[in-house]
Amino acid sequence: MIQLIVFFLILSLLVLVHELGHYISARIFGVKVEEFGFGLPPRAKKLFEKWGTVFTLNWLPIGGFVKLYGEEYSEGDELVAGQTGRFYDKSARVRSVILLAGVVMNFLLGILLFSTVYSFVGIPVATDRVKIVEVAPGSPAEEAGLKVDEVIAEFRKDGEGQKIGDADTLIGLIGERLGQTAIILVVDKDGQERVVSVIPRENPPAGEGALGVVLSNVELTKFPWWQMPFRGAVVGLTEAIAWGRDIASGLGKVLYGLVTGKGVPKDLSGPVGIYQISGQVIKQGFLATLQFVGVLSVNLAVLNILPFPALDGGHILFLGVEKVIGKRRKTQIEGYVNSAGMIVLLSLMALITIRDVLRLFKVI
């Protein structure tokens, strides 16, 4: 039950932050916001009214929404004397900014959460030490007794030792002796060195290397307390951008698979899959949960910027069409297209959810 509550709180936070972006930008540019809803309709209760906006509580406890005044426009729907604050009376540039504001808020939330995590756990800094961060069960490394957090300091060949300062050098040396006689490594932990003999595999399982270890020469470093938030912000921005690229690449593969008939990638998860992952992450602690929410927030930002009907990117695409044709379009047409886009998105979500459920019960 606690996991379910936390899951809904996470989704609600991401959507509310997104809608808050639309709300703030609309207010800045003088667009009246008729309603800011917590949760989705039907309405349960009117909370209060402020700055011309009715704040409401709705029955479906997922996220929220904002309703902009004059969001719909029809040909011949001209401005009435004394009427102000309509969304469609604003320029295409202003409307684009309002539409983009939700995406920006989700991306900023991701940066904030990543920054918070690194401010506490430490800043990733490249070193000249190659540390073992993971050992695969049943691998040659495990059989040889290699341990997590040990540093591979030296590679010995023909009685001579070579210092190891980066993972690529070690991987290259190991690659020369796959499936042959054992290689000799000198490992260090807390100043205590020992010699390990291990035979690298020629054909390791998918996702594993010849030894079955994950190596890194990046270590988490603590700086003076007053530097940590600033350094954390820099690393947080870098990670948000990196996640954004990975997510965009993944979505590109999904679209390619749909267009070419190859289907949806097997590792793609919907709400059920995300719910399962959230349960595992919550058990790892508060900071791990923050990082997970940061990834989801960046994911939502990238998804919404796609030029697909019903998404913010799709609305912006219609604004581009408006600029090209030189006149305002009928929002009824846009509404039909967005409805069709929503049907496609919901159908895809249903397909992924069904597969997640089947996977949950080990049917596939």
C-alpha cells in the first residue's frame, strides 16, 4: 500500500510541476488561467479562488491540469471590446513559450533532484584508479575472488608489471588473452595488496565482459560543504542532459520499430513496469528515490516535446503551421487531430501495460 501511495505521489508531482510551468508562464504573459485542478476531473471540490483562477480538487488522484482562458479559437472569433487575457489573442511566440514552460519545469526538476543527490553522496571525479564496482555471479572474477571496491593496480605479463590507470587500458590487455592462460592482476583495498589469477572468457554472456566485472575510474568525492550545491548543480545539469539524450534515442527506436513493423522494444515499460521499478528503488532509500524521480521528470520533458498530436510539441507544431500559412487556424481541426493522437498514445500505452502485466505473471 505504501508503495502504491508513493507511486501516485511521484506521478502527481511530475504532472503538477509540468502544469505549474504552464500556469506561471501564462500569468507572466497576461493570460487568464480559469482553473488549476489538483487531480483530474470530475471535480470533487472547489478549494479557493485567487488571481482570477479557481483552484479545485478532483476525484482522479493523478497529477493535475490548467485551463487557459480563450484556449480555443474559431475563425471569426474576434476580440470583444474590453476582453483581455485570452490565450489565442497572444502572438505565436508567446503561446509557444507558454506551451514549452511545462517541459522546461520538468527538466529543471530533474536537474534539481540530481543536484540534491550529488550534493549529499559526493561529486563524481575521474581518477587514475580503476575500481571494481560490480562482480557478476558465477563469473571468472567471482571464482577468482575479486571483490567490489577493490582497485586493480597492476597487470602482470611475463613477470613484468604494468600500472593500470584507466579501464580502457586494462580491457585492451585482457582482450589479448581471451580464453588463454590465466592473467595475473594485483588488486588493492585500503592499502592491502594481493595477487589474483583469473582466466578471461572468450564468449561471455550478454551484458557481461570477459571477467564479469564492471569497472570505473570515477569516484564520488566530497568537497567543502559550501561548494557541494554548486558542484552538484553542474553535475546535475550534465546528467539531465545525458538522460535526455538517452531517452530521446530510446523513443526514436520505439518510433522506428512502430513504423517498420518491428514492434515495441521488449525492455520498454509502461505504468505497471515503472510501478515495479519504483518499489525496488524505494527500498534503496530516499536519495535513490530522488534520482529515480529525476529520471522520470526528464523522461516526461522529452516525451512532451515530441511533435506528436496531443503533446506540447504537437501544439507547437500547429503554431508553426499557423506561421507558415499566415493566418490563425481553426482549433476544431486541431482538436480532431489531437484526439486522434491521444487515441494512438492511449492504445500504445494499453499495449505496453498488457505486456507489463503478462511479464509480471511470467506469461512472456
